[in-house]
Amino acid sequence: MSDFRNMTSHSHGSTSAEQRERTLPNKVSDQGRLVPTSDNGAAGPSGDEALEHARAITALIFGPPGTRPFSIRYWTGLAERAAQDVSPFTIVVQRPGALRRMLLPPNELSIIEAVLSGDVDIEGDIERAMDLGDSINAQLRSASVLLTLTRHLLALPRQDPAASVRELRSEHTVGRAGGLHEPERDRAAIRYHYDVGNDFYSLWLDRRMLYSCAYFADGSDPDGELEDAQLAKLDLICRKLRLRPGDRLLDVGCGWGALIMHATRRYGVTALGITLSDAQAQLARERIAAEGLGDRCRVELRDYRALGDLPPFDKISSVGMVEHVGVENLPTYFDALYRALRPGGLLLNHGIVSVSAARPTSQWDWLERRLWKRDAFLDQYVFPDGRLGPLSAVIAGAERVGFETRDVESLREHYALTLRAWLTRLMHHRAEAVALTDERTFRIWRLYMAGSAYGFASGRLNIVQTLLGKPEADGHSGLPLRRNDLLL
């Protein structure tokens, strides 16, 4: 588990909740536990009333003080401690009206936007806090709880000196002109995510700038192992593709060029990487030129659907690309890669798949998902138009156009470790990240990484490498009978 001790609230500087509690006089709460009084002095009647409503709300959705596995601190400085001596994290309610904006309307997106706007903060191990949304959702299934909660929420101030949700959303909105997954719209979505800036990504990625799941040997120290784990991932992909000197390799969604450069240097291939991100392409070309690989390795701004003018490739890699395609577009995606591959060639498709999407759901589950706005955060702020499908949809899409599935490997635990390493590095460079972007962008990425780490660690998400072959006319695959060559 990564150490998130650097994650602190701006409103109180670097002072921890425990330190603040030791410096404040105590009073007895209505639940009988000692809690500190405000360090701002006695609040006026309206301030006292807002605090009591806020405490009633947190008791409804999280349980009464003394029963929770985490701490809560309010804008006055008053803190309700965790049931145990050590709290993994502290929820900080920064303003009197924060919980009103967080829970009206009551859905996952509003809860997350409260954190993005600074209404609410999380100090400590943020990954441990990622199941709070589901906990709130479970409480809101009770009509009596919902009615009581609404009464307390409406009693809180409507406005505080904080950005409104409308302002927050307008600052982080991607243009969605055109139909879903049409080339221009896909290009805008990709640039929204990847053109945050090369300098921003370089703060927390490894030195090769690999923005995909690493391949760990141990995992006891993800941050310390990240460089070696990313190199191991590159070799794993190259070995699965059975790269040989002289092979022509296409890397779809090549990022900053790490895979094609590695395959060119170590395996003697000629490689082309394609991306829709100008920022990625520019830096990749600079790095290729600096290493003198320009005669065998290049990067183009090109859509995966526009490969028809290129001669067939021997091998194709696609790492972290299929997530952007959309489930309904998988046949188009795989057909384009199938036509770009010579008979007897191999495709290594490395991508995130949804586990829950494969489970049967009722119409009520669908309605609840819509009302709760599940996954709206990722679509609105992180990966516009991204739609994860189950592994079965990925394999079906590939086999529908003629691919043969040869090997499938889950790297789920590896991605949880990768994300923890990235999050640790991001937190170490918090000031630089905010200076390069802004506070809200930093919060978006912090929450996205923590939520993703939780998703992979808990089994809600999976990431799978699928090796696909394009057999020759006589069925010859060109693969060995055993997998011994893949072992180190």
C-alpha cells in the first residue's frame, strides 16, 4: 500500500487532524465522545446550527461518531475521531454549505465534484476512501433516511465562496462535435486527456514515460520498482509478439514512443507508432532523434482507421488503446488492425476491461446506474467517450473479423501496484503539478488514480493482454507448440 501522508488539506496547511485535536480544548459530544471545540472561537447561532445539521448528515450517511473506521473534521476545527486509534484517512468538510452541494442531487458525480471543488477534502490514504460513494448509495436506499437527510441538507447554506459545479464542469469539458467515435470526436477526446502536458506526465511516470500497466516481480515497493517493472512490461510484450530482427512493428496508440524505441533497439525491428496526441508525437519524435533511431523508428499522427495506404505489418501492439474505442466500435477497430497485419502475423491487445459489465443486470440496476451517475466522473473529467466492455466483448470483436485467440493473461494486481506508484509520485510533486496545471486538475488526477487503484485491487476492473493471431490460408500460425520461449 502506498504512503499518502503528504495528502493534506489546504485550509489547514500541513497540520494533521491528530495534531489539531491535541491543541484544542475538548467538549463532550452528544454521542458521549470527547471532541475539540472550534479554534475560531464560539460561532454565532447560524454557524452552530449549520454545524449541527452537518453532523446530523454525516451520522446518517456514515454512522454515528465512535463507530466509523475514519475521522471527520469540520470547517470550525471540530473533529470526530475514528473508532480505532489510527485513522486511515480523514474527511474534511471545508465549508458550511459543502454537504448540501455534495448530496443535492444525491449521486456519485456530485460527491466527486465536492472533492474536486475543494468543498470536501480527504487527508491520508485516499484509496481507502474510494468505497464511500457505495456506502452513501446504500444508505440512500432507505426512504426515511433520504427524507431526514434532505431536511438537514436544505437547512445548510446554499452558497459559499467556492466555485459552483457549473463553473467546475465548464472548465473541464471536451468538445463533442460529431457522432460518438467519429474520427474528429475521437481526436478531441484523446487530446483532452493526453495534451494536459508532457511536463505534467513526466512528474509521476517512469523515465521512459510509459502510461500503462507495469509488470512487477515483487510489488512490496511499487514506487521503487516502477522503472524495472515498466522495462519488464516492454519485454513481456515483445516476447509475446515473438519479435525478430527485420520485423515490421506497428504500435497503435504509441504514447511517447517507449515501446517502439525499445523494440527497435533490443529486438532489431522497424517500427511505426501512431497517436492522435500532438504533445505525445512531438516528444516521441524528439526522443527518437536523440537516440539516433530515426532510420528505423518513427511516429505519425494517424487514426487507427486510416492504415490502408501502409504495407502490411508483421506484428502489431496496441497498449491502452482499446479503452478509447468503445464497445460498439470493437469490430471496426479489430477489422482495421486485421487488414493491417500480414497472414501469420500477431496482435498483442493490452487493455482495461469491465468486470461488472459482464454480469447480468435488471432494468432496476440500469435505472439505478443512470440516477446514481456511475462512471460519469470518468466520462466528464478524465476519458471522454471512453466505454469499457467485458473481456468477452473484446474477444468476440476480434474473432468476428478473423483473429484467433492464442493467449490471455490478466495483469489486474500489477495495475493496482502501478497506480499506487503513480499516485505516490504525483503526491510528491503536488506543488509542481498544480503549477503546471491548476488545483482542480491535480484533484481530478489524484481522484482518478486512487479510484482506479481501488477498482483493480478490489476486482471491479481488470486489465488483460490478449495475443491474437491472423492464421495463414492453410491455418499455420507460426507459433511454437509450447510457451517456454515466453519464460525469463
